Amino acid sequence: MRNYTTQMDAAKKGIITPEMKAVAAKEYRSEEEIRELVAKGQVAICANKLHKKLDPNGVGSMLRTKINVNLGVSKDCKDYEVEMEKVMAAVNMGAEAIMDLSSHGNTQPFRRKLIKECPAMIGTVPVYDSVIHYQRDLDTLTAKDFIDVVRLHAEDGVDFVTLHCGITRKTIEQIKKHKRKMNIVSRGGSLVFAWMSMTGNENPFYEYYDEILDICREYDVTISLGDACRPGCLADASDVCQIEELVRLGELTKRAWEKDVQVMVEGPGHMPMDQIAANMKLQQTICLGAPFYVLGPLVTDIAPGYDHITSAIGGAIAAASGAAFLCYVTPAEHLALPNLEDVKQGIIASKIAAHAADIAKKIPHARDKDDQMADARRNFEWDKQWELSIDPATAKGIRSSRAPEHDDTCSMCGKFCAVRSMNKALKGEHIDIL
């Protein structure tokens, strides 16, 4: 029987939980080291006590960079079976987290199916679900309605919830005064902003934060503090609205830790490359090392259809500079609900970014496969190369579709292959080119 309420509560009491043991094994770190990091809030193990299927992972800048995949139906694309295909494909490709961002229909059965069948961390954004759950216009909902949906998601077994707690009535005046190009691009942030504007009330996720913390403590739900004012274009990056909200998120982080509730802090957004590292360090300072969860950042605004690439560039810089958790971006970003191929491309791009960052941060054993790949390439061990690849099917498919005459070459270089020539030269063999 559990003699602790949350992972953080256990860690503070000196208890090493089964989840901490699992994370320690995956990260090549001692169980005590993981416990200390959880106690400090620098590692979050998102693990609702009701999510029995969960394969635990730790989120923290000193651990392997984790990947989140956003899924869910919309009014225009509402096939839950297709979404479940995407979920299982994402898990098979190594995504550590799935966020259900459904904005249409009866969302609870799908959410419960995820908890029952999916080993990845499951996250949601309760404010999306509020309008759907009650089937009422936004301005008719009460603060209690929003909080009750948070409890509903916790009871269903969700491991983390994105809550836009840092946007307040003060933000309304800031947005009007500072004339952002893109205003608020956070879907949840815009809903909270609209609700405050229409009702004249304070943000319920801020005003009743302590009550929300009590719910999260009861079920061991991690709060992902949403960045309602994240920049939606390069021009809005690092502006007053973004930084002022970050300061408030730092205060809310401390309040959560006082109740033994784990926290992640969400970050930008769209941002020029030269601002990313500084933003990561600023977050680490203001939020006392709480894991940083970033969307991108996207480093240019002019690549619709290729935003998985703009995001991977920013994500690699962010993770190398301290971000712990990358939310994937697909080629469909800004354009449409992603299909299965978009999901695949988004995951691959994010995994490349995360892996590159882990190598730069010298995460234990991060470079092992790269060194093994070099050996396999030198020895023309093609099957070993597929085994080590992030996307074996694509790599194997490209080679087989343009097969060379000789197995110790490829169809680009043929016998001009540098590796082949060097292998033969160092063995004292004749090097045949023609």
C-alpha cells in the first residue's frame, strides 16, 4: 500500500518508488539520484496512480530529452479509430508522451481508452474539454465548471494536465497595450482570455489554483503550466507578455511544490535562433530548474509544410540549452490536423533533435548508437545500420530502391567509395576503381 501521495511526496520522505526505480534504470543513474531530483522538482515523473498501464519516464534537463505527440479529433476530422492508429504508431516509434487535444464529440471514452491501453504518459488540456463536456457556450461556464473538468480528467487517470494558470486580467491590458503581431496563439490561452473578457472574472485556473493543486495531489497528476502568451511569430518572441507570464509561472511552480505536486513549465513557441539559449536559461532561473516543455521553438515563420524541420532546428538548440521535453511539430502545423504520415515525420524530426541535444549534453550512453553506426558503416554491415537507424524502414527502402552493383558500395559513389578504398588500402589490397 502506498504510504505517500505523490512522487514528489515520496521523494521528500526518502522513499524510492517503483517509478523512480524504472526511471533510474533507463537513465543509467542511481535510484537515489533520481529520488533527489524528484524531491527538488528538477525531474518530474508524470504518473497518475490510476494509470496502471504506464511505462514510467522521467522528464528533466539532465535526463534523456523526451518527446510528446499531440493527437485528437476535431469537428472536421473526427475518426477516433484513426487517432488510435496514430497513438500506437507514435508509441512504437518511441514517443514517451501522448496529449489528447480533442475538441469535438464525446472525449471521455477515447481518453479512458488511452489510459487503459497506452504505456506512454497521457496529457490533456481540460479547458478544451470544458465546452465540449458541458455542451454550453464559453461565457456560460463557471469557475467551478472548469475545475470539475480538471477533476474528471484526474479521475480518468491522466498523468499531466496543461493549465493556463499564468494568464490573468492584467494580461488583457498588456495584450492591448503592447500590440503583438499575433496576439495569443495558444488555443487554451485564447479560451481563458476570451472567458475573462466576456465575464469580467479572474482566470479560474489562477484564482482557484490551490483547489486544483489539491486535486492533482490526490491523484498524483503533474501540472504542466501552459504558456498562454508564448510567441506565435518571431516578432513577438521574448516580449513583455511572454516574460511577465514566465515570472508568474515561477511563482506558481513554488506553490505547487509546497503541496508536493510535480510541475513542468511550458515554453515557446516561435523564436529566432539567437534567443533560444537565453530563454532556456531564464526559465531555469525563474522556475528553479523545473522541467521545461517546449513547442519547437520554430525558428522561422515562412515554412508551412516544413515546420517539422523549423521546429527540429529550434528544438535541438532548446534541448541542448536545458529544455527537457519537446512537443513534436508536424508538416501539417498551421495547416491541418496531421495524418498518420505527418505524425511519423513530426516524431522523426523531434527524435533527431532530442538525440542531437542529448549527445551535446553528454547524457550517459547517448552517443553509443552513433559510435556503433560508424563501425557498421566502415564494415558495410547494412543490417546493423538498419537496426541502429531512427527510421530503419526508410533507410532500407532508399538503398533497395537504388541498389548498387556491388554490396560494398552505394549507387552514389560506386567503387569511388572512400570507405571501400581506405579499407582496401589499409589492408594492403589492390584498389580497383574501373
